Amino acid sequence: MTKKMKTRAAVLEKIGEPLCIQELEIPELQSGQVLVKILYSGICHSQINEIEGRKGEDKYLPHLLGHEGSGIVEKIGQKVNKVKPGDYVVLSWIKGVGEDVFGCVYDNGRVNAGAITTFNTYAVISENRVFKIPTSVPPDVAALLGCAVPTGAGIIKNELHMKKEHSLAIFGIGGIGVSALIYACSIGAEKIFAVDINEYKLTFARTIGATHIINCLEEDAIKKIKECTNGIGVDFALECSGAKIAMEAAIASVKNTGTAIIAGNLKQGEKIAIDPFELIKGKNIRGTWGGATNPDEDILFYANKYLEDVFPIHRLVTQVYSLEKINDALQALKQGRVIRTLIKMETEEKILPFMNK
């Protein structure tokens, strides 16, 4: 009898409780699935929302989490043509080409998993969430290409089609907000407002290239933005804090022909309020689904821009934790002590031999 592989994983057993590190048996691959050895995983506020039950009823407990990462393809199922064993890949929740397989169940039917999870040392991933990239991109940087970068940069690149003469206000200086900021700076944007309640994040935004920083605990963000734009507001506003007040302020801060994009997530059932006259004046309010990213093209585009030294996304990484310390990592993100925190699944000594091939 063939001995089945196992994975170490952070499991959400109950809403509102810390993740439990467990050893789980990996299921057999279904058609269209890929087994990936995870190198690094990013942590997004989306996972905090899941853990705290902010997305509503969770029908899949216990289950795995994580939706951006980097890794090496270990094995492929039938009908998988996109990658092969040994390929170096980015893992993303954003769907690309390939088979779309909903998920699987680990540990002999006990622990559920969706089409992608990355809080585990080995993960079964749907083919359409796996994207090959050059091995010259470091694995910690590569992990950012799964969510933070394609969403934040994608909003600027694919949805706003921003040019350097446009003005931009970013509400919420986290992984998505900083990715948007870095991309806007890379195209030479001359007026960028960074808005937050966290002084550390605002100082960080200034070092990246924000021309104006606004601590909205100390001053009125809408008033300040209007003062600095001759009373008319910015061309574009991006909200990625997940706070009701920030969403409403982002809409109010754009000029009459401007566009506000909402990327943050409120608790299920919570609403925002807007003055309908804002719409009559010509303002556009839109949501975003992963920055309108085409991951099979855009992830490689961002990887190459990074390698050309014009898109310094490595600056997002402000703290790296081991899998065993994942609950500490989640707390650091929740408390605003990091921009993007990563989970490193192996020691550098185990990662580097692959990277040096």
C-alpha cells in the first residue's frame, strides 16, 4: 500500500478562535488539480474576516485558508496542461485559464479546502489558480503576486488607466493600497494622497512616494484633499481599508467627473450611505474584482516589471513568520503593525537550492 503524503496546515476549527497547526493527510488529486509545495504565503485581511465570521455563516468548518502564495509544482492530476512537476509558480485566488475545480477534503474527509489554500506546506490547487513565473523572482516577492499586487496595481493599470497627470487618493495603506501606490509612482504620478489612521503606515507611504499624507484621526481628509486640489477633488480615489467611513470619504473626495473604487469589505449586512446628488453630478462609484486582472498575463507582467527594477514590490514585505507563528502574524496585521506579512514554510537553506538552479 502506498503511503499517503501529509501536510502541515493552519486549520480554522471554530469561528473567532486561533488557527490550529495540524498534520493532515493529502487527498488524491482529482482531474484538473495540482499539488504544490508552498514556499511562502501571504496573509490578507480577507482571512481575518473569515476567522472572525465577518463574511456570514461558514458552512465549511473546519477548513483551510490562504489565497496568495509561491511554490513548486510537486504533482499534477489528469487533464492538467498548464504546468508540470518542478515548475515555479504563483498561486492566486483570481481565476485564470485551466480546469476550474472547486476544492477537496483533507484528512480522510475531515478538513475542507477550496480551490486554493496556502496556509499549508503542501496544497491541492485548482489548475486555473496556478501561474508559472521566472525563477529569478524571489519566492517571498512572488507570493505578493497572488493577491496584493494584482489587485492594487490592477486597479490603477486595468480599471483607472491612470496617467501621471491624474491625482489619486488611497484610503487604507495596507497590501492593496501600497501596491496601488507603488504602481502609481512607477508611472510618475505627481499627486498621491495616502489616508489612514496609523502613523506608521502613513510614514511608510511617504517613503514609497506619496506626496501628501493625511491622518484622518487628526484632520478632515475630504477637506484636506479639496484644499490641495483647488477645491475640486481628486481624479480617482481607492478605498481598501474595509471601513464604512473610509468608503464614504473616498466617494466624497473625488471631483464631479472622478471615479471612486471600493476594494475593501464591510461586515456582512453593513451598509454605506451616499448622497445621490454625487451621482447626478457625474461621479462614478465602482467595486473591483481583483483589479480586473487577467492573471495569466498580468502576473508575468508585474514579475517582469519587478525584475526590471521599476516596480519595487518587495517593499511591501515588512514581517515574515513561520507557520507555527501564524496567529501572531494575523494579530500583527489586524493591529496595523505590518504592511504585508508573509508565512515562510521552509528555511532559506531548503528554498535557496531551488532558486539557484
